[in-house]
Amino acid sequence: MALEKRPREELNRAVIFLGPPGAGKGTQAKMLAARYAVPHLSTGDMLREHVSKQTALGAEAKPIMERGELVPDSLVLKMVAERIERPDCTHGFVFDGFPRTVAQAQYLGEMLKQHGFRRPFVIHLLIDQALLLRRLTGRRTCKVGGEIYNIYELPPKIDGRCDSDGGELVQRPDDRQEIVAPRLQAYEKQTAPLVKYYRRLGLLHDVDAAKSVEEVSQQVQRSVQQTRGAR
Ligand code: AP5
């Protein structure tokens, strides 16, 4: 059997990207996960997959997501618990869009302890609300590989087609302007309290998310490297 190839630097922990819709969590989480060769765990992507496969969970989540509200903790926690038990998570993983409530964060803390992981590393993406609307309404995602583009900021070379695999680029239904407002409200009410929660625990690292994708990524990598050894 071929030996598993690991990068020289290992992550060996959970990294959490925290920030409002459109802050760049998915963009940055994918880059960081690729760098450390660990899974990128987006609860939004997992839920959208359930919706497209028409599972029972997907049927429950669909109308909630369409309204721009949060899916109940009970559904999300079970899905995450099952995912991090898979063998590809042994060397760490990068969360995008999870946890989103204090109850989810507390549950995650317990799960990480049970699996023998160190405390998570939380990257807080700071961004002005005015930029978010442009990022969300301009976002297009590849139907094939999930690559993320933005028609204003990061357009593909060929209109409507993915640079990597030529897949069709589509708009997420919840990126329509009328659904963006309730998503931002849900963030302020239910997820923003996590900033205080993780800051109090000394686990939060602020990153200016208004900069370019490359600059944000460099800041993220610097913070992760500086604290990689910390417990
Ligand atoms: P989810 O899929 O997690 O969406 P979100 O949190 O609203 O975040 P987004 O994916 O919209 O934005 P992002 O921060 O990832 O930005 P991105 O990198 O794509 O959740 C969807 C729904 O699922 C929720 O509303 C909820 O119903 C449910 N859900 C999911 N998780 C849940 C949970 N844990 N509990 C309960 N419910 C849950 O970037 C956005 C755009 O900006 C792109 O076009 C990108 O190209 C561009 N961009 C990114 N960075 C830059 C940059 N630096 N400069 C210029 N453009 C940039």
C-alpha cells in the first residue's frame, strides 16, 4: 500500500474561520486546508449537499436556508460529529461556517477534547458591512469543483465558466439581495457573540479581511504559524 504523503508542517488541530457572510471564510479556509493537506469542512456546503441529494436533513434545512436563517443546532451538530470522526480528520481540519452559536462552540470544545485535539485556533475575519453586499451578490461558484469567483472582484477568464475545469458558474440562491439582509441579521444576533466567547478564551486572532485574497491569506498563515505550538 502506498504511504500517505503528508506536508512537512502539520496542523494537528482544528482551525475555525469566524466572520459574517461574504467575509471570505470559504476562500481562505480552502487555501489553508490545502496548505496543510487537511479537510475543509464547510457546514454550508454539507447542508447544500443534503439539499441537492434530497435527504431528510436536506428537506428540513432547505426552507430555513432559503430564508437566510440558521439551521437548528441539533441537525448541524450531528452532521459535524459524524464528519470529524472520519480518518481524514486525524491530522486536523479547517472549519468554515461552524460553529455559529455559543451552544455549537461549547459542543465543539467537548468533541475536540474527546478526540484528543488541542484547543481550536480561531481566525476572526474583520470586514466592513458595505463590502459584504458586493462580495455576496457578485459571488459565483463552480458547479463541478466548488471554486469561488466574484464577478466584480475575482472574475473568471471566460464569463460564466470555471478557470480550472470549465464548469458552469452559478449563483447561490441565498446570495440574492433580499436574502442577504436576514443572513447578516442572523450573524449579528446568533454568531457575533462567539467573538467575545473565543476572545475570552484567548483563542481569537483578528485578521483584516478587506485586503486582497493573497494578503489575507498571508496574514492567516502568519498567525497560524506563530501559534502552531501553543496548547
Ligand atoms: P454558509 O455557506 O456557511 O454561508 P455564510 O456563512 O453565509 O458565508 P458565505 O459562504 O456566504 O461567505 P464566506 O465568508 O465563505 O465568503 P466567500 O469566501 O465565499 O451558510 C449558508 C447557510 O447554511 C446559512 O445561512 C445557514 O442557513 C446554514 N448553515 C451553515 N452552517 C451552519 C451552522 N453551523 N449552523 C446553522 N446553520 C448553518 O467569499 C464571498 C465572495 O467574496 C466570493 O465571491 C469571493 O470570491 C469574494 N472574496 C473573498 N475574499 C475576497 C477578498 N479578499 N477580496 C475580494 N473578494 C473576495
